[in-house]
Amino acid sequence: RDVDIPWRGREGAPPGSLSDATAALIKRPRWLACCAAYATAGGVGFAVPAAQDVVFGEVCGFSPRAAAVANGAFILAGVACGLALGRARIASRRPRAVLVASMALGVVALAGLALTTTPPCSAPTSIALMALAGASTIGFVGTALVEAAASAGPVARALSGGCVEFWIQGLGAALTQGASWRGGFFVC
């Protein structure tokens, strides 16, 4: 016999439930576009470190220490950029411009990584590009969640941001699987 579960369908769902929020968000094209863009960029942020392990080790022949330094630069730059954007007034006054600039920087950094990681590879160049990639593909997330919430209308910020974060995690997992090979930066 069926058990009546509140989230099973629109009927019986309490007002303000996850199903109501999801139905409201799906009807907002701007939020859907924000969610797709931010989830894709954030997913790339998860995939880059997986690609760098393979590319720097197998293709470039970097030592494990150089690969670890590149990974550390990626994470440190991402966290530092996120903290700086959280404090910067421009991120709150012009979030879309900040997000577009961040995504453009990410494209440039990842294109640079894809094009410069053929032997002979330069560790300093790769580390610098990893730092730029980290700043752009991790640092933007806080600003993106605020902007996604602003485009969600009456839906609670926690629900709209939570949906974006859910898709960041999902796309990150999928992209990580696809980027874990010698040409991984091309996938990113």
C-alpha cells in the first residue's frame, strides 16, 4: 500500500515546501540560466584539480611536489578570491559584472592550461594558471549564490542557493570523471 508522503506531488505538499519552491524556480527563466551557468562554472572548479593530477604527472612529468603546489595555488587563490569578493563592495553593487569577469577569467585560465600543458611544460606558468583558474572557478561561488537568490523571486534564499549548490556538486562529479585523463583540461 502507498504511504502518503508530503513531497510526493503537488497535492498534499505543505505550503512553502521543497516541491513548491522547485515548481516556482522552474518557472523563472533568469534563475534557470543563473543556475546552469553557476553550476557549470562551479563544476569545472571541482574538475580542474582532478585533471591537473593526471596532466601534470603523465603529460608534463612534474614531480608530485610541483603538482601539489599547483593544487595548493588553485585552492588558495579560490578561497582568497571568494573572501575578497565577500568583502568587496563591487561584488554587492555589480554582481553580474563580477560574475561575468570571473567566468571570462576562468575561460582564459583554462584555455591557457589546455594550450601550455604539452611538453616541454613550464611549472611556474602552470602554477600561475592554476591560481587564476582557482580564483575564477571557486572564488565566484558566494557572489553567484547571492545573485541566484536575487533572481529566485519569492523563493527562500536557502532553497534557491541550495539548488544551485546541488547542481554544482552534481556537475562537478560528472566533469571530474570526464576530466581525469591526459587531455583533461580540454574537458574543463
